[in-house]
Amino acid sequence: MGRGDLTSEQWARLEPLLPVGKKPERPPIRSKRQLINGIRWRARTGAPWRDVPARYGEWETFTGSFGAGSAPSGVGSSPSCRPRPTRRA
């Protein structure tokens, strides 16, 4: 367990709140706990997805979970989230 990873107590509180997989007969390659710890690592460090340590899974696992970008699908794509162009006087 790395610094900043969920403790067993935190995980016990969080796990029941997570959705069940679409194919329960096929177990996932990485645990949800690893995935969440990887997401937390990236949010804490601000590093690119490609720099997430291997102990959390391959970086493609995270981008596959969140769509093609570095944020969950739809986040940052609305016009109100885009920077406004500067106006010239």
C-alpha cells in the first residue's frame, strides 16, 4: 500500500457505494480499489495518466474508464468550461 492509498477502513465504507460490473461472471483484471487508488494518486500529484505507477494498473485502464480525455466523459467539454477568448481593444 502506497502513501495516500485508501486504508482498509476507508475502503470498507466506500466499496458498497460502487456500482457492480456489467459482466459479474467475468472478474476484472484490476480491483476497484487499485483503480480508485490510482485515480487518487493522479489527482494528488497532478501527473499525466501515463505516469500513474504500475501498481495501480496500466494507464490505459484509467483512460478506458474515463473516455478519451484526462477527465470523466463530458467533463470540460461544455462551452462554459472552455477558456474564453481574449478581446482586443
